[in-house]
Amino acid sequence: MAESEWSAASAVSPATICRRRSLQPPLPMPRLRVRKIRCAIWSSLWTVLSACLAVATSAQAQDVILHLKNGDRVTGSIVSTNAQEVVLSTPYAERITISASQIARREDQGAKAVAQPPKPAPAPPPASPTPAQKAPAPTAKGGTDAPAPPSSAAAAPKSSVSKPEEQQPTLGAGLPKFLMDWKGELEVGLNLAFSSKDRQTYAGRFRATHLHTTPSKRLLKNDLDYLVSYGRADGVLSDNRMDGSWKIEYDIGKKFLVYNAAGAGFDEVRRIDLRYDVGPGLGYKWVTRTNFVLLTELGGNYQNQMFADDGSKQRYSLRLGEESWWQATSKLRLDEKIEFFPSVDKFGEYRLRGEVNLSYLVRNNVALKLTLIDLYETDPPIGISNNDLQIRSSVGIKF
């Protein structure tokens, strides 16, 4: 009896062990690999941000003041200029176009900060000729005039005053112009609530924008955006996410532009270990005024999400975007952006992202900000809400 039970157990045991092993979750190698990728993204993003911050703080573009004929003054950095218009970048607007006919005069501010080499003393003016010098030169034998002796002014070698001007150091000498045109903003926010439930939320954001005019007078724009937030409610994790994006725009005319956008991030609460997406497209500028800009974009988008349960999801979508900003006053600014991602392979599935920012400039480089971000998707991870609404208040520092 014992032998039969032992033989039956030995016969069933290998299959049972194999079946149990097959039902066990896989080894945590994929999760470890995802975490390594996440750490690599963190470190690379921090490296890029540190480099941008160092360059932006050490290399500022030259500022000018344009005095307009109506009495107003506009201070900013010159992006491009020609005979018809001047394009400036200001702390409250990335690009302002001013007609040359409206400008009364221009005042350069950065020229004072440039170390000028000592200029050589100008050569004294030639002395007025004496009566003896005014007398006609004596006539040589043979009826020909004798050559006049060379004057001291003519004999003196010409002093080259322009050489030191050509060799004088200019602002940012030795650095590419590409690294000189960065402008950034750092936002820090803290929301605390101590009541029946204690809540603490910490948020940060870094933005960097680069405007460069190519030799063909076309505008090339780089836009870096990095967001991070962390929060707890009664000791329970309520928010832990990071999102970074990089967008490149290139003007192919006064109205049209092409772009390419890429992004990456994670969201622990929504159980997304890693997310990355990329997609090019075409844009059109409907309105470009000194205090208001409106544009729309159409393109494609590929997204891949890696979840905490070792699953993943790939999406192929169109991208319909709308973006505008309005400088209501010299201190108050409103900007908004809407992105709609309808799926191309699953009809009826889509994603929607909207963002509104209200900024009030307290000082030249300090602003109070109120941000609203809304994320909606028709097919979220299991157990996660379709809608994700974020309201943040922060202090922004421009540089």
C-alpha cells in the first residue's frame, strides 16, 4: 500500500511541479530591467536639465530696449531683424514681432556688460600749414617743378584703429550661438492640508525654450518640458509621477511649420512603470500678433506603456493639437494647450490632454502660477479612473 502511494506520488509529482512552476509569476527580471531603464531616464534627464540650467544661467542673450513711437517701451532679446520688422523674445512672450515703422529708436543694454579693450588714442589732427609751407615750391632748373618734400602727416604711417575693434571679444565668444539663446523657467509648488485627512503634495516643473534663426531667416524652436510630483494622504501614496517631453519646431514659411515631439515618464499610482511616445507632424499659425498667438497641429503618435504587472500596451494614434497664448497685460499671461489622440487601429478609443496656465508676473523674473492639467482616456489600466484632473499652484522663476 505504501509502495503504491509512493509510486503514485512520484508519478504525479513532476507534472504537478511543472504545472505549479508554470503558474508562478515570471522572475522579476523584466521589472528590474524596467526600473533600470527608469533610473537611466532619470539620470539622463537630470544631466540634460543641469546642462541647460548651467548654460542658461551663464550665457544670457543680449537685451535691447525698443522705444516705440506711441511712447511704449519693449525690452527683450533679438531673435531676428530685417528692414521690415524686429522679432524679440521677452520674459512674458517667446516671440513678439514689431514693425520697423513703429520703432522710434533702439537702445542696447548688453553692450555695457561687454568688456571692451582699451582703444588707442586717436591720431592728432594735422597742424595747419604755416605761411612758409603755403609758399609755392621752388622751380628746378629746366623749368620743371621740384617735387615737394613729403609732409610729416603724409610720411607718418597710417594707424589702424579698426584692428582692435575687429579683435574685441563679443558676448559669448567661444560658445556656439545655439547655446546662447536658451530661456528657462523653474516652478516649485507645495500643497498642504491638515484636517480629518492630512495631505501633502510636492510638485516641480522645468521649462526651457530655445529660439534660433537659421541663415535662411527661418525660426528653429526647441521646447523642453519636465514635470514631477509626489504626494501622500494620511501616509498613503497618492501621487508619484514624472513626465518629460522634447519638441522641435521649424518654420517652413510665415504660417506653416513642421515638428517632432518625443516624451517619456512613469506613474506609480496608475501602475505605469514606463511610458514613451514619439510622433512628427505639421502645424499652421492662424494668428501671430504681438500679444496673441494661435496655432493648430496635425500629426501622428506612437506610444508604448509598460505596466507594473509586466504587461505592455502599444498605441498608434493621430494627433490633433491646438495651442494659444494671450498676454493680457504686461504682467498677466494666459496660455492653453489641447491634444486629442484618436486611435487608428481601434475605432472609438482615444486619449485627451488639456492644460491651462495662468501666470502673474510679480517681478521681472518671478511669477505666481496656477496650472490645470486634465488627462482622459477611454481604455485606462484596470482599476484606474478614466479621468485624471490636476490643479497646481506654484512660484516660477525665469532665467
